[in-house]
Amino acid sequence: MGQYRQWLHCWEADQQLDARLKELQQELMHLQKKASMLKTSSVLTDNAIIQALWRQYSAAQHLAQTDEPAYASMVPQTSTDFSSTAQEEAMAMLETMSQPALFIATQLFV
């Protein structure tokens, strides 16, 4: 009788774990669908500040991919020598550009 109770306990635990696994899988599918919809959603594009920051981010990304030095837009075009401060700022900006959320946050709270 003791083995049966042990088996029954294990079987009930297995059933509970299976039910929990199914719940978590359904929740994961729901969250993945929601994330997919948010990627294509225009909710954030209605915000003028977010639009401006996104344009600035896109322009900075484009500049980083061209042959021009990434810090060229941060100093006047007539300047021929770049200060180390401007270079440091440019390097910091390049690091944050690889992560859009971080880039936008730094632009908001400068």
C-alpha cells in the first residue's frame, strides 16, 4: 500500500506540473503575439517626441554606417581638429546607438 501512495503522490505532482506547463506555454504564446503586435503597432509613432528621437537615432545609425567619422556631426564642419571631449562624446553615442532604448533614454534625459 505504501508504494501505491507514493506512486499516486508522484502521479498527482506530475499532473499538476503538466497543467502548469500548459498554462505557461499559453502565456508565452500570448506574450509573443502581443510583442509581435507591438513591433508593428503605431501606438508610439503618434508621439511627436518619440518620432523626433527615432529620426535622430536613424540618422545617427546611417552616419555610423557611412565612411564619414561618426563624430563629424557633433562638431562644426569648419573645424579641422576634433577635441578629445567631442571624440569621447561621439564614442559614447556610438555605444548607445547599438541599443535603441538606451539611446532614446539618453537623449531624453540629457
